[in-house]
Amino acid sequence: MKLQIEDSELVKDYISGNEGALKILINRHNQRITSFIYSKVLDRDITEDIFQDTFIKVIKTLKRGKYSEEGKFLPWVMRISHNLIIDHFRRNKRMPMFEGSDDFNIFSVIGDDKLNAEKQLIKNQIDSDLRQLVEELPDDQKEVLLMRIYKDMSFKEISENTGVSINTALGRMRYALINLRKIIEKNNIVLTN
């Protein structure tokens, strides 16, 4: 079993002259920092530039002995990259909205909607459940509902495509929704995230 050396030990080793310790730190946190930067700038080249600038700043700070060890290496590096992202947008005069205060919060990375796979899975499951419910409707109601909801067609277009009057199309849609509600209530289905 291989024990992982703590970040704080690697920082001390690097300050003591072991260049390889920094390489281990960079490799260990590369993915997380790169993903964070990319989630804000949405450009691979800019992400790489900011990542490099981040570690240039890290190296300079460590070499000057200005880093105070609190066992918080990753949040410190993330804060540096966060500030460099802000600098990048200031230089380019297109500042996006960063939520929260000036204090960097590692949980803002974890809670970033773009990175939230759980919400996407829930949404996909709800969509799948709803499609199954729609399949239980009578064909004429299902046809109108699919055209209206999934194909975004107007009732005039639905009327022309199905060969029925607009009022009939509206009526079928109304009954489709009523029947969907009945199926949902009867089976105690929850369609929400």
C-alpha cells in the first residue's frame, strides 16, 4: 500500500530544494484546477495560460518564503487562479459575474451548475419518466401533445398536420393533460428535481 505524501510535506520539500515535489503537486491538482479555470473562461488556450501563470505565481511565492502553511495548499492555488481569471476578464473588458464574496470558496467549484452531473441525471430521469407516461395516452391525444410540447408546433400547425379543426386539437391537448394528471396521481409519481 502506497501512502500519499501530504501537500504540506511536498511544499516543505520544494522550499528545501526538491524540484520534483512541485511536479507531484502540479500533477496531483492539475485536473481540478484546469477544470475550474476552464469552467470560467471556456477556452482551452486561455485556460492553459492562466494555469501556467498560476503556478509561476505559486513558485515565486514559495521561493520568496511568503507562503504560510495552513494545510490549505489547493484552496490557496485555486484562489490565485481565481484572481488571475478576474485579471484576464478585466484586461479584456468582459467581466462575467462571479457569485459570492471576495473570499474564495472551494465549494463554489463543487457547486458549479456546469459541473453538476447529479442535476443532469435527475433531469434525464424525469424526461424519461414523462415520455413513458405520454405513451399511456390514447394515440390522438399523444400525437397532439408530442407536436405541441416536443416539436413546439402551434395549434394551427397541429390542425393542418392532423387534418382536424383547431378546436379539436385544443380539446385533445386538454384531455391529454387531464389524463396525464390522473395517471400521475393514480401512481403517486413525483416529477420534480
